[in-house]
Amino acid sequence: MDLHLSQEPEADALLSKNSFALVVGMVLDQQVPLEWAFASPLELQRRLGKSLDAKRIAQMDPEALATAFSSRPALHRYPGSMAARTQELAKLVVERYGGRTEEIWTGATSGEELFRRVKELPGFGEQKAKIFVALLGKQLGVRPEGWNTVSTPFSEPGSFCSVADITDTESLNNVRAFKQAMKAANKAKASPDKAGKAAKTPGGSTKTTGKSTVAATGSGKATPSSTKATKPTKAATKASSTAKKVATHGRTPASAGKR
């Protein structure tokens, strides 16, 4: 199955046929737009002038690889650290899988083993490992027994919560909407906590009432404070509700992509 993660035909073609390029794209998929992350392996290959190969990257001079990452336009927001991480990944693939990246999943006999193998790759935490296992199962047909259990909720059919669900422009927009809803929900969750903290005065402590915050002065009298607790907006409340649903079920509402 052809992948459509970067939305650039040539870059996606490389991801579809080069297992190492795909894993590199997953490593880069953090703190940058996902299209940028998955288009970068092709650009790295162009800059090196040779096919993107784990053995070649593992043997490269670290400074030369860092230069390839940092040359404008940089391949990532943090090109230096990502160059080092990519080389760590390449070395692990060479040492443990003989340079054959696909052995990471073709050699796994169960979902648990597959998840363990992916999670121990440099740059893969628990959530990213789940997402990649879900991507392998949903789009590349890698489905050892239990794969969908270890990658829950990203393995759920019909979900739009990760790169595992991106197959075209519409699904990309749905995934982006999911991430925006999660970000808004997290922000809304943090806002009441900040608003509930009363501003301290030099003369004493503070306490919050239902209507306003009053500061206890040195004389024992309470004076009105300018700090007021704020209520979450309707939009923030709705986003929080959406985030709770997708966090529980791994799905976005059908209306998420209709924007």
C-alpha cells in the first residue's frame, strides 16, 4: 500500500519503498508539522546524493550529517539533535537487525514483541511506538497477533488521531482537527487552575471567594483585589469535551473534519 503522509508524491514514494526512510520520518515527527517531518527523509537523501541507507548513515561523520540536517532550509526545528538521533537509530538498526530496517517488524512474532522492538528505537516513547505499530497494522498489513491491543487507541478503525490514519488530504485534515481539539482541551484544562490562584500581596495572604478575590491586610481587614477568577469559554468547554471523547475512544466526532 502506498503511503500519503507528507502529501508530496515523491517523498511519499520513498517512505513507501524505503523502510529506513519511514522510520526516520517517524523520529522527526515531533514539534514540527507532520508533512515537514515525513518530507525530510527525501530531502536528506537529496543532500547526501545517495540512497538513504541505515549502514551509510551509521558510518557517516557526525558533523557531516549534522550539516546536512542544518543546511537551509533545515530538516527540523532542532537539526543538530535530530541528526544525532537519526544516526543512533541507524546504528541500532545495523547492530541489531543487520541494517535491514523491515526486520524490526517482519521478525516480530507477536504484537507485544513488535511493540517492544519499536519502543526501544531512539526517539520512540510509548505513544509514538503505539502510533507506529498502528500505522504498520492499518496501512502496511503488519498484523502479528495482538498488534491492535498494544497500539490502542490508535489502532481503532475509523479513528483520526494519528499518522496511522492519514491516507489522503481529507484524513490529514481530520487528524489535524483532532490535534487542535486536544491542544485546546489541554489549554482549557490549565486555565481554571491558573485563574484560581489569587495574586499575593506584600502585606499578607490571599483567599478566593465565589465572586472575587480578597487579600488579607496587615490590619486584619479584607480589601477587594483586582484579581478575578475566570470561567472557561464555551469554545474551551466544547474542546475539553471533545478531547475527553477522543482520549477515551480514540475517535474524533464526525464533524471534526468539516471546517
